[in-house]
Amino acid sequence: MEQVVSALSRRDRERLTRRSEMLSAAQEVIAEKGYGEATLEEIASRAEYGKGTLYNYFPGGKQEILLSIFELFYDQLCALIAETFSPDSKTPFRDQLNTFFEQTFSFFFKRTELFVTLLREAHRIGFSDESGSRKFFMGQKNRALEALATPLGLAMDRGELRRTSPRFLAHLILVNINGCQMKSCMGPAAFEEDTPASASEMADFLTNMVYDGIKSSQVVSQ
């Protein structure tokens, strides 16, 4: 990514920086007020740009900003997958998977307020008549699925995972991550005494579920 940015002209780098500043400001405002109450005026003011300048970068207004934030998060998720599951890594795949889970949940816990709003808006768009936005989400989800399915498939080739559909397993993993995040959004009252709540506890739980399933070690296969 850094090589791509450095290859850009000065003008393009400055434009990329301004866009990033606007998205950072938008995330702050949306996290504080929610998507419905966030205004373009406040986002522009927080980023220290005029509203007209904001429209130059995001002609679609607040909806385009929202989708750009989702795209940014999927960029970060795909980058985390690529970094964690490096083909050159000598770390056992189980440990890599645990690291991926923990870093994903740690990233989430640092931005819980924003994620609460984003999860709500994702469901709103998913059940709306906004075909363009739904198509956008499908594209982003498929991008993440493909990114995770690749290392899962390689682990199966090495015999570290049982042979199954890498893409379907990737789907199950991402759905479970999303489920844990949604439960966390409900606050401490949503957690029972023995429910994993921290990033490391959730990572251990999901890693064990992927590798060991729910069968008791005391059960003897017939």
C-alpha cells in the first residue's frame, strides 16, 4: 500500500490525505451521534473542510461516506488476513487463526460505538430496496470471503485442516465473528458468567470450535 501511495503524484497524495481525514472525521461523528443524527455540516467542520469540499470527494453525500467507511473496514480486514496468514509463516495454522481472531476482536473493541452503528446500518441496507448498496455489500463480503478462503484452502492442502469447502468454512468463521460482535454490542448484561467476553477469550473459544467442534473428548467413535 505504501508503495502505491508513494507512486502517486503530489496532488493525488494530497487528495488521498484529505479524503482520509474526512472519513476519520465521519467515523468520529457517527460513533458519537449515530448515522441518522450525523450531519454533513458537522463532519465537514470536524475535518476542517467546507461542506462543498466534502461533496467534491463524496458526491453521494452521507450515504457514500457510510459505504466508504465500510469499504475501508473491509480493506483493513483483508489486510489483516493477508498479514496474519502469510504463506511464508512457520507458525502452526491453529496459532495463526487464534491470532486473527484476537486481533479482529481487539480492533472491534477499540471502536465499539462505531461498530454498533455500522452493524445497524448494514442490516438496514441489507433489507432495504437500495439495490446498489446491497450489491456493494455483497462485493465487499465476497472480497473478505475470498481473502480468508485462500489460507484455509492452503491449510487443508497441508493437512492442518480437514478437507471441506474453504469458502464455506470462511463464511462460517466470519459469521461467528459477527455474532460475537453483535452480542458484545449489547453490553455486559448480555454475557452470562461463563461466556467469553474479552478479545483473547473469544479468540480461544472460536479457535477451539473450529478445530475441535463440540464433541466431548470422552466420546469414543464407533
